Amino acid sequence: MMYKDYRSGRVRGLNPLSFDPASNNEPLQFGSSNGPLVTDCPLENGAENSKKRKRPNLPPEGIRNMAMESSPMGMPISDPNAWATAMNNLGMAPMGMTGQPLMSDFDPGLGMMTGIAPMNPMMPGLGIVPPPISQDMPIVKEIIHCKSCTLFPPNPNLPPPATRERPPGCKTVFVGGLPENATEQLIVEVFEQCGEIIAIRKSKKNFCHIRFAEEYTVDKALFLSGYRIRLGSSTDKKDTGRLHVDFAQARDDLYEWECRQRMLAREERHRRRIEEDRLRPPSPPPIVHYSEHECSQLGEKIKDDSKFPEAVRVLLTWVERGEVNRRNANNFYSMIQSSNSHIRRLMNEKAAHEKEMEEAKEKFKNALAGILVQFEQIVSVFHASSKQKAWDHFSKAQRKNLDMWRKQAEEIRNIHNEELMGIRREEEMEMSDDDMEDAPDSKDSDDSAQAHWPRPSLYGRRTTACAASWTPTGTRWSC
């Protein structure tokens, strides 16, 4: 059905052909409507397929007519619809051999190759437009003509001239091999093509130093290294020379580079400071100044539990500023008294949190003790299975797994046991600290009690209530 629709030209998006491609074996006619460009050459069938196809002989007039009709870029197209239909089916814009469009209302989405970007016959790679030149090709040095001299390129087979390491911020080059008759005007004429020149220091020994305005111009000047220079058309030795261009280290270049680096460092520090300021949490709002109105509002805020931290900070700032005087002393006293009333609330909150912490500790200790009991039971199961009554009935692989599991269970049990013992030691230390705090109070009470006892008198004299007698081990009391 598909081929039938194609032959009848009812497929949507295709232009109808002027012939039936199923029954027509003749080639497309581009030259003239009088007849085909070549004579009919029917296909040979059967055993004749293996034979060579013979080219038909044409009369000289036919060859001459064909050559005239097939001249390039001037071949007339008698039936452009066939050519336009073929290019439309390929997704290309129908264009003639001279580049003019054949169809003004061309839609590339209606071709057979939908979904593929349309091809341009004038694009590189199709034989009509040459491909672009690669950027990786070596640069060919050519002869450079100046007003008063000529520069001849070096031999391309020779290695490039050696250069020293580039100094930081280099804008100055060393130029050697100048002709003896070279002048400063000649040097400017040659190297001004590379960029703006700031200064030239020429020596009497056929070399000079050139300082440029920008760093990238130094690379252009190095391109001239190896060129042979000749002044005018003279062949005198004093009018010829071979240029040698190299980096030069100048104090001015180094100073400017250091200044630029310092400027970049300052900009980086400034950028970091701005970033830190952006990420820094916002500062607290400024403290308001004291007034009767603000004082009355602050008194209400101090009484509120949720606003107390902010209000007490404002009160502290006012007191430190010296806002208290005889007229407002009562107001400050009432605010300080309200602040003092929060102490009991804070102590109650602390006690509640401590109680919650103690309950959590006790709950954790009980849970840990229960876990340890279960670990002990698991370890007991492994020990019971290791006895000979049950051990002989297990296979070698099962015994290996049981032994490994028993070791792991014992290690975990020991770790949890040490943790529980650490909790108990901490509790014992806390209890001992409490006993140490209570000890001085009991010692003071004992000293005060001993102060009321009568002191023993010397030489065994009796007192009103008791008597003391001296013994080698100490004083013996008798009442």
C-alpha cells in the first residue's frame, strides 16, 4: 500500500513526479526535452549479465552537442521539478547548479528524511566549498618588506632559536644582531609593527633593548627572531645582520608586575571581606536610649518570661551608661526587683531539666542492664552448644560459625559491660563528692562540741566534773 501511494503521488509531503518510477527505466533528463542525454542501454538478463557492457557509439555531432550542453554552471534544466523533488526528498533545499533556489516555499520538515537537519550543498565537505584550514598547521614565515629594509625569514628546517626563561611581567626584549648602520628610526620601523613602543636603549655594539606597552607584544617581537635583515638593496656587510630577539629582565617591568600583584591581592582581600561580611550573622539591634516611655515598656517586657532575655540586656546597658539618677531611681529599682523575681523561675527550670536528665540516665542504665542480661543469655547458649553433647552433632562449617558468633557476642557483651561499669563509677564519684562537701560541716560541729568539754588540768588535779590521770599512752579520763 505504501508503494502504491508513492507511485500515485498521494503521500503527504512529497511533490508528484512527472513520470512513474515503477515503469520508467530511463534516466532523468536535465539537458533538453528532445531526448535523453545518452542512448538507451537496456540491462542484459540471464547469461549475458556476466559479459561486459558495450558502450554505444555516438556520432561526432552527438558528442559535440553533449559537450556543449554539459558545460559547467551553465547547464539548462528543462524539467526542474524532478531535480527539486529529489533534493526535497533528501531534506535539502532545492537549488540550481548556480545556487539560486528553485522553490520559494520550501519546507524541510516535509521531506522523507524528517528529523535530520537539512543539508546545504554549499557546506564544506560536499566538494563545492573547500574545508577550512586547520589551526594546528605550522606558521610559515614570509618575507617582510619595510620602507628602509627587508626581513628575510630563517630556514624552516632549522630548530627555533633558544630563549631564556620569561621574567614575570616582561615587557622588554633584547634585540641582537643588528646591522652596524642600523639607526633607532630603523628599529622603530621594524618593531613598531608588534605594538606600541615606550622606550629604546640602543648600544654601540649592534644590540638594543626595546620596552613595549603591553606584555603580549613581546611574543610578537619574538616571532622576528632569526630573520635576516638587509638595509635597502645594499650588500655591504655593515648593512646586514641576523636578528636575535629574547626576553630581557628590567626593573621597571618587575616593579609594575609587583604593583599589579599587590593590587590583585588587595582586591582579593576586599572580595573575601565582603564575602565574610555577607556570611556573618547580623549584629544585634542597637540599644534604645533611655526615656520615660521606653522605661515603662521595658518594665512590662521584664515581667514577660519570653521577652526577659532581651529586656534584661537593655536594662544592663542603661545601668552601665549611667542613666540612673535620683528621679528615675525608683523605676530602675522596680525593674531590678522584677529581674530578681525570675531567679526562682530559672532555678525551677534548671531543676526540671536536671530531673529529666536523671530520669533519662536511669532509663538508659536500666535498658543497658536488660541488654546485658540478654547478651549473657546468648553467650550462655553458645557455651552450652560448645559442650561435647551438642558439639559432636554439628558439622565443621557449623562449628566454625558457632565459634565465630560466640567470640563476637562476648566482645559486644564486654563493651556494654564496661559502659555500664563506667556509669556506676561516675555515680559513685558523685556520691563521694557529696560526702566530701558534707564532711567540713560535720567537722565544724565536732569542734564546737569539743569546745564545751572541760580541759584536763596539769598534775592530775580534779576539776568540777571529771579528773584526768597521765599514762604513757596519753591522758585517761575518769568521771
